[in-house]
Amino acid sequence: MIETILGYFMGMLVGIVMGMFGGGGSLLLPAMLYLLHFDLKFATAYTTILVGITALVGVVPRVRQKVIDFPTLVALGIPVAAGNLLVRLWLFDAVPDELFSIGALVVTKKIFVLFIFATLIFLSSATLLGFIGKPAKPTTDLKAKKSFAYYASLAVGGLLIGVVPGFTGAGGGVLIVPLLVIFFGLPMRTVIGTSLSIVAFKSFVGFFGGDLIRIGSEMDYLFLVQFSILMITGVMIGSWWSQKFDGERLKRIFAWFLLALAAFIIIYECFFKI
């Protein structure tokens, strides 16, 4: 009972985080697995659609505020959605439940997904904080020129962002945000609105084009409605709070949040599960 309550509480928290930072739906997967005890295929499918619904609600005030970069949204969003659809429709089921063993340790699909997930968000947050690569200062050359290199880079990056987070059901905001801030020089508030738009689009494509076809008849739709309400409430709160912080502070808070999440996953899987 306590775990269920905590699981629902985490739903609202994830909504708040997404509303503030344009990403962070990743936190929903651990809640689905560890607190609500869903099987991996349902945990990732539920994460996909719930993150999409929450992101869509977060997009509405950003449209009114005119903080969405629509050319970037199209150039990045289409390949992200294509990569995500590939995973949710076919590639997720193609990965075997047990990949390989190291002595007594059996590396399962779940462990593989969670460790890839934790590694990605660790790298994303470390980049935003300037621990990896150049200091976390945006460069505007590609964005200002709207060059072919800008859109080609978005397309290639988008396909990777669609495929990799597609295994976890997460929206991909943990990769989209640092990509647009560090490499393409968009202001943080524009990044949040653009990221939420891409996350919503790709999540709906992945769920309706993939998960619904694969396991739609087995899903608990009442649970999805109840959880959606909590997350929508959270994203509205987060969207309001995001206006109270400057862009640089938002970027650093988001990065530290990701580091904490990655550390939790690694410590839990290494010391409490194995």
C-alpha cells in the first residue's frame, strides 16, 4: 500500500519536473518498476504514453508564450519519432530476456535497459554541468545560420534520441535538452517548450503505432487515466514554477536532478538487486 502511494506521488513529481525542465520523464520508469511493480514491457509502455500526455499539457502554455522553435521541432521531432516507433513496434521485443552471463550474474533485458538508461542521463547531466567536453556555454553559430549542417545534425541526433530512450519509454528530454542547449545554442526557456513538443509527438507515435498494437488488449486503461490526472496536475504546477527561475539556474537544477536519478538506479541495481 505504501509503495503504491509512493508510486502515485512520483507520478505527480515527474509531472512537476517535466513542467519545469522540459524533460525528466525518465523518473517514471523506476517508479513503475520498483514501486508499482509492473512488468518491464508494461512499465515502458505506460511510461511512453503518460510522458506523452503530460508533455502535451506542458506544451499549451509554451505556445501562448511563443517559446517553441518550430523549425527545430520539425527537424528534430520527425527523426526522434521515427526512431522511437522502430523500438516500440519491433526492436524492444527483439531483444531477448536474458542477454548473457558473467559468472553467477545473468544480465537480463531489464538490467540492460536500466543501465543504458542510467548511463545516458549521467552523460547528459555531466555535459550540461560542464564536466564533460567544453564548458556548458551555448554556441549559436549553427542555429543563427540555419545551415544545412544544423538541420542534418538535428536529423542524425534525433534518430539516436528516438531509438535509445525508446527502450525505457522515456520521452528523451534528458538528451534533447543538452543537445539543444550546448550544441545548438537555444535559450533554456525555448529548449523547454521545444523539448516538451518533441516528447509529446514522439510518445504518441510510439505508443499508438507500437505499444497499442503489441500489448493494447492487456493494458490497464483505468490506471492510465488516474495516473494521467496526477501527472497533468504536476506539469501545470511545474510550468508555473519554471517562470520563477532564470535559465542558467534551471539548467543546473535539471542536471543535478539527472545525476541523482542515475546514481539511484546504479546503486539500487548493483547493491540491492544483484
